[in-house]
Amino acid sequence: MSVPQLDDEHRGEQILAVFDTAFGELLAADPAAFRVKFRKMAASAFAFYRGTAGLFYHDLTADDGFGPRRGGPYLDERTSRVWIHGDLHAENFGTYMDATGRLIFNVNDFDEAYVGPFTWDLKRLSASLALIGYAKALSDDQISELVEVYAGAYRERVHALATGAKSDEVPPFTLDTAQGPLLDALRDARSLTRFGLLDSMTEIRDFERRFAPGGGSVELDAATRYKVLAAFDGYLETLPESSLTRPDSYRVKDVVGRRGIGIGSAGLPSYNILLEGNSDALENDVVIYIKQAQTPAVSRHITDPAIRGYFQHEGHRTVISQRALQAHADPWLGWTELDGAGQLVAEVSPYAVDLDWGDIDDPEEIAGVVADLGRATATMHAAADDQSGESLVPFSTERAIDAAIAADEDGFAPLLVDFAHAYGARARADHQIFVDLFRNGRIPGL
């Protein structure tokens, strides 16, 4: 697959148009947050790629871009409408404590999750591998091999799940089953404690725990605090009954606003709430966050009204999607509304450790990690079917995907390899164009 040829000026105009659609309103409301976001994106081609899912889907669905606007290999009526992550790149994996108390390594960050073609997740991940490989000075042949490893591991795991493999034959990545950097991440997560998290964010005043000043905390006025607490009451109604084990757990101790949230959430309001936890002991207190959910980039390219009409708002969409894609999701996961906007609510987890690519340099070790990411992707797609309790995808996704790939086994890996190289080159060129636009004051509103 060749890279569509555009002069830098024309491509720059396309990038600015996509930015206006994706970020326009938020940028106008908080230019300072976007200056920080864009400086982070300027640091590398991969950082730029992470922050531009909207540009990726613009290119993926353009008739003159990287794929036909409708259809494509391996896509049919079912495989075009499965639960997908929506922003699946190689750094969106890490650890979490599931609802059963197990530390799991898997896909994380479901802010962009939606219903769409399963190959879109695979293409976005594959292009990210090309960018990581290039940054580590791997050859084109080595990058091709990595994408082939990813495709092969995904294919193998999907087939195993589709043909009824028992759960112990396809176990999740835990302290007992993970290896290499995945196991390192899980061990790092295990070494963390709730007390350590609380110590970094709170202090004891008058025999009670409260948020500590500074560190990005913003004291709220009475009216805003009241609105946030009302939104919290609405959130409680969205929790599954299994989460409501001890009513005192939901007693609010303190509320603050937050600044400095992640690269993908610039300009979005966010609040932290300190809760009693599962006992009177101060070390068991829990911090949850309320964050305005954003419109997922992929949704702008999915026109099915049944999908668009399924969700109450973006907070509801994010939670329903995560519960569908992630087995035993965070028991604190829920949604609410604040100032008419959908909000995502979840725990600020003390056990979250992201996969760190900084020290993964040996090609053999990289290949082992990539294979595990392929298996994790397949497990995520397989979780998101009629067993999720949602009627939007009322069929076995793993069987549908397995059948689609089986129709052209030989073409599956080459499709992803070609795309990875082509879009990796496009993203590297786009990064340079973006840096020049940004540093020369060409991004409106900044």
C-alpha cells in the first residue's frame, strides 16, 4: 500500500480541518490545556499519533486515502459492527485490579470505544508498531515481522475462542501466567498500595482524610460542589448491585476539581471525590473521578442510527463499551450527567501501571510482547458479544471474526503489514507538518 501523495500545504489544511472538528469547541474554551497537549504531541511521531485518532479515521475512511469508505477485506454485516476499542495503539495496555480482586494485564483506556469494524482496531495497533519499530531503528523487514507476529497471535487466539477453547486454555495475563515486560508491569502494580496513592493525594486533618492542596487540585465553590455531589448521586444509580455491598462505602468525605489530566482529555472538566471505602479505617478510603466524556473519533464515521441512538450520552457509551470489552470491569465504573454533559466515573486506581516501551529494545523481546498484545486484542474482541448483556451486538463476535479471516487466511497478515508501513510513513510525515504548523502559529485559537 503506497502513501497517498499530498503536498505539505494541502495536508496541513486537512490536519487543521480535522483538528477543528475534533477539538474546536474544547480548544476555544481552554487554549492553555491544548498548548500543553500539542507540545506533548510535538515530542515524537508516536505521541502525535496517540493524540490524533480523528485524523486516523479521517484517512481510513476517505475514498482517496488508506481504504474504501465502506466495506473492505474481512468486513461483512457482522464484523463491521462489533465492540471495538477505538484507539488501540501499543501504549494503551497496562494493569488493573478487576472486580474479583485479580491483577490483570490487558487493554486499558476505553474513552474512544464504540461499535464498528474489527479491522480498524487491528490497523491502528499495527501502524503504532511501525512507529515504535522505526523509533527503535528496526528495519522495515523487522517491522513487517512484528506485525506478522501480532496478526498471527490475534488469529490464533480468535480461532481458539471461536472453537470453544476452555477458559484455562486461554487464560488472562495475570501474575501466574504473564511473562517478560507484562509480568514486570504486574509485579510493579502489586508493589503499589492504596495507602501510597492516598498519601500522594490526601492528608489527615482533624482525624479525617481530606484532599491535600496543590498537586493539580482546585478548590470548588459551593455551587459547583453542590452540582458535583448531585451528579454523584445520579452515578450511584448506574452501579451494578454487586458493587453496592456496603452503603457507608459511598459516604463522600471531600471533593476537588482537577487540572493536568491526560493527553487525550485536554480541556475536559474533571473532579475527584474521596469516599469512605469498605471500612472505617482511613487507609481504605477510595478516590473516584468524574470526567466529562468525549465524542469518540470513530463515531464520526459510523452512520448506523441504531448505534448512534443506543447511548444516552458519551458517559453512558464509554461505560457500556468498557463493560462489554473488559471482563470483570472496575466495580466503581459508572456514568452520570453534569451541566447537561455525559460523565464517566471510575476509581483512581492505585494498581494502574502502563506498559513501558522505553526499555524494551531487543527484537526478540519486542516480538514476545507484540504476540501478547495480539492475544489480548483477540480476547477483548471476543468478550464483546452477546454475553456482555447488551443487545447492540447480539452474536458471537469471535465466531464472526474467525469465519471472516478463514475466508482468506493468506491475505490477513499482509493486509496489516502493508497498512502499518504506509500509515507509519504517513504519520511520521504528518508529525513534521504538525510541528511546523504549531511552532509557526498556524493552529487557530492558539
